[in-house]
Amino acid sequence: MEQVWPALRNLQQETTMLNWIKALPDSLIRDRPALSVAYALVLLNTGQLEAVEARLQDAERGLAQAAGLSDSQEAQRIEEKQHWSLRASIANARAFRAQALGDFAGAITYTQQALALLPTEDDNERGVTAAFLGLAYWARGDVKAAYQSFAEGLMSFQMLGGSQI
């Protein structure tokens, strides 16, 4: 499930992932940061905002435990790139939740955190995140910052296709 989640997310198959996750023991989900993040994002995308934060905290606990146990199999399983990707996903999920709740300052803060955590070569996620930051700025009334963020997002998307739009 952890391996196919990114593809399911891109295909907007949240219902499929939600059904799979609900078939697992809750303790297993809580112990696996990638599953906790996937669950939080599925909950977010299906409008279950109240349940999102607990799953993000589960993911953070799992990441912290793995980092503290460098000799363990869990630490080896969560490679450095995945670790930072999960941290960025946590920040993005908090940004989306904050925006949905009308907390535009929180959305901006969390989106900026996500951009700081995302690898520079992850053009797709950087583009989506920058565009979302633009929406948060726009909602707050900062048109100049919104324009700049949208432009950065567009540049990231252009890098994906290798051509000008």
C-alpha cells in the first residue's frame, strides 16, 4: 500500500486507499508513518477534517522513533528521501486543513514549511505546493505574493514537461 499510494493519489483514488486502510489494524497504521500520512490525506480529501491531525501526529511520532533508532530495520526502511517527503506531506496536509478551516496564516506557514522540505527536483509536488501557497495568499488578500507563488508553481510544472507553456 505504501508503494502504490503515490500513484493512487495522482489518479485520485482516495476511496480505494481508504477502503484498503480501513481493512488494516489501526495499530499497524499508527506504527507506519507512510500509512499514517496516506490516511490523513485521504481523510482530508474526503472532508473528514477533524480526524486529520491525529493521523499526522502518528506519522510524526513514527518518523521521530525511526530517526532515534538508527540501527533498527524501521530506520533503514524509511530512507532519507522518503523521510523528508513525508515531512513535506505532513506540512502540506496541515496547510490544506488550515485553508479549509479559514486559517489562511496557518495555511501560508505550513505551505512554506513544505516548500522548504521538498527536494528541488520534485517539480510536481513543488508546483502543486507553490500554487496552493498562491491560493492562500490570494485568500488573505496579498495579490503580489499570490502572483509570485503562482509563477513559481508554473515554472515547476514547466520543468515537468520540459517545454514552455
